[in-house]
Amino acid sequence: MMKTDGIQLAAYTIDKNQMLFTQDDGRCMEVKDFVLAQPEVEKFRWKDRDWLPEPQHIARRERQASAAKKAKRAAKKAAKKAAKKPAAPKRRKRVEL
């Protein structure tokens, strides 16, 4: 998405949870804003300074995590309920002569 905006950069994976971006355009603050807007980002570091996501992004991330936990709990509860439910007895067909 940044390339479509004309930001020329290269991304390298450093570790499981870290990426390195290099760019020569001098548009680092635009890269910072874009990266911090992503829900999975915890911080952005540039020139020995850390930037954290803005509070609205943090709140959105917490709501998403909370919703995921609720969905997981509901699925677990439904599975438990289905496991407890006894099998319905077989019904005999009534035939009248």
C-alpha cells in the first residue's frame, strides 16, 4: 500500500516479531504513521526513539482481542454443551393395522 503512494522502501524480516524498513525518500514519518496504524504493531523505532500506537489504535486492538476471546469462549461452551447432551432415544414407528 505504501508503494502505491509512491513511498520507495524495502522491508526485511529481522526476527519473528521485528522488521527492518529502509527507504531513501525522506518520508519516514509517513512510513511511521502507516506502520503504527496496523493492528499488529506494538511500536515503531527510528533513530533510537520508540513510537507507540495512538490510543484509538490500542483501543481497537483491545476490542478485537476481547471479541476473539469471547468467540473462543462461546465456541468452547457450545462444544461442551453438545458433548453433554445425551443422544436422543430412537423412536419407534407407530403402525396401525
